[in-house]
Amino acid sequence: MFTGIVAGLGRITQVKPLGSSDQDGVRIRIEVEHFDMSRVKLGDSIAIQGACMTVVDFDSHSFQVDVSRESLTKTRGLDQEGEVNLEHAMRLSDTVDGHLVSGHIDGLGKVAAFEPVGESYLLRIQVPSALSPYMAYKGSVTVNGVSLTVNAVQDNTEGCLIDINLIPHTVAVTTLKHLHKDSNVNLEVDTIARYVERMLKVKSIS
């Protein structure tokens, strides 16, 4: 489990195919500068752009993970060189400054707007119809691994648009600063919303 509070930024510096087939995944190497590698060991879970991955190799300033083809088809930002958000798996003694995050990407959203508004930034995302029922005013959503609060929801034929207010600090210390209109983003819905939907569905059947 994670909390959606980015612990540091890394950079994918190498992407190596794990085989010659289109169905094979890749091994990526991520170099870090301000990310605590003293906590990292083989088999650890680290969220990369919101996707939970397992460490298969590491040294004092980098680590490597294998990304399956399934994960590559359902995420963005894990198959090319560039900056990524990183978070260690949470410990039971940690404070939950964001919200409970599993590190399993539910789908992709598309940025409809990303622009400064006063001292902050407006991030507007088109959410696909399969995920739109989980979006709620003042609810939580994870975008590229960052725990964020939904400030507005507007349903449309493609699903819904959500508005998020970003403070300058969040933009500065995460990869969200690289977003632009039509960027694809990794989305994870709130776990609590998922359970509520399941309970209501079972209750309606019984």
C-alpha cells in the first residue's frame, strides 16, 4: 500500500526489452538523486508514476524493475526515458498524509486543461466512463501516483471531467509540472469508493 505522497523523483535512463516478442515486457533502470535508497532491498514494492513495481536489482543510486506487457498497455510513462514520481511502500507506523493507494492503475485519463489560476494551478482531466462513477466532489483520486482532491465533477458523454486544484509545491516536486493538454495520465480510484460500489451492488441483488 501507498499514500500518494511522492517521496522523490527519479529518471528512467534505460529501457530494455525482456524478449523479442511484442508480448514481452521491459526492464527499466531508474536513477535517483533525492530518494532514500537505504530503505530499498530486493523484492521491495515501489510506486512508479502510481504503478506498483518490484525491485529486481539496485545499487546506491539506482534500481531496476520489470514491467509486464499488461502493465505497459494500461499505463503511461513506464516505457520511455524521462522523469517519474516515486514512493516507497508505506509502513504501518507511517502517517497517511494522502489516502490509501494500492498502486494498481485503473485506467488512463486525458488532460483537458492545465493552467495557472491565481497562485495555484487548475488540472482538468477527462475520466473514462468506466471510472467516472468513482469520482466525487471532495473525494480522492491518484494521478500519476499523486494523491489529489477532486474539486468538481461534470458528467459528459465520455465519462466525466474532474477539476483539481494544485498548489505550487505539488507542481514543483512531482512530474505533474510536465503535463499539458491531451497528456495521458495514470488514474487510480479511491479504494473506499470501490468497496462502497461493491456493497451496494450485492445489496441490490439480495
